[in-house]
Amino acid sequence: MLDNDPAMEQFLASVERRAFRMAEIATGSTEDALDIVQDAMFGLVRRYASKPASEWGALFFRILESRIRDWYRRTRVRNRWRAWLHEWRGRDEANDGEDPMATLADPAGRDPADEVVQADSIAALEGALRELPLRQQQAFLLRVWQGMSVLETAAAMKCSEGSVKTHYSRAVHMLRKVLENDGS
């Protein structure tokens, strides 16, 4: 990392958790999300450590979005093969087992009903986010979770500010529609 070692470490620490959640929502997989975020961080350090710290945010999220899109491409091909193999073998790989640890009481004394409602709300939001087209998902997450401006989001997504506004608006409307219907 050049002379920016402490600054780069601080930057990466400040974005890692939100970047992980973005990747996890996009992929639906904790392991894949960890790999994607780690790869994006290495990419930033490898190629852009010498850039001014003010540019790292947009550069990092551009790399992250690129890695997520690459994951989608690879997964699409893998899923075609899996579907073909599944049909060919004629197997049903459903797993109905429930984790017994998930049913234990919370030692912190939190109300299980509140926990269930909160978990259901989070699951509904994450499910709705996963249903969004990738560009809308990324525009929403960069604007809302990362707090990026339209200009910064446009730089991270490699598109115009108008495209960011359109993707973001469509994402908000779709999320609102899905979540309102889910709650009825």
C-alpha cells in the first residue's frame, strides 16, 4: 500500500461492513459476499492506493459492483449446469432440517415476538432487494446505505447521474410496492 497505509486501512475498515451487506444481499450467500468484498478491497489497494483518499469511495464501490456483476455472470452459467444435472439425475435435494439452536431462548431477555417481527421485516426487505434488477439494487444501496451523492453513485456505477436517479427512483417505487403488498 504506499504512504497511505493507515489511511487506506481506516477507509477499508469504514466500508467493509456495508460492502459485505451489499454483496450478501446481491448474492444471497455469506461466503460469496466475503469473497467479493475481499477481492474488491484487494483491487482497490492494488490499483488505486496512490490515488487521493477522497477518490477511494467511488473507486471501491465501482470495483465492488463490477465483482458482483461478474459473480452474477458466473452464477448464471453454473445454475444452467446445475439445473441440467438436476434434471438428468432426477434428484430432489430439499433439506427440511431445522437448526435446534435457533429455537433456544435468548439469554439477554429480549422478547422473542419482537425479535420475530424484526427478523421478518429485515427478511422481507432483503428479499425485496434481491428481487430488484442489479442496477436498481446497487443504486439504492449506494445512495441509502453508503450515503453517496448522485454524482458519487454515478461514478461508482459508471453511468450518468440521470441513470442513477432513474434506477434509484424505480428501486424505491418497487420496494414500496413489494413491501406494502407483503404487509397486507
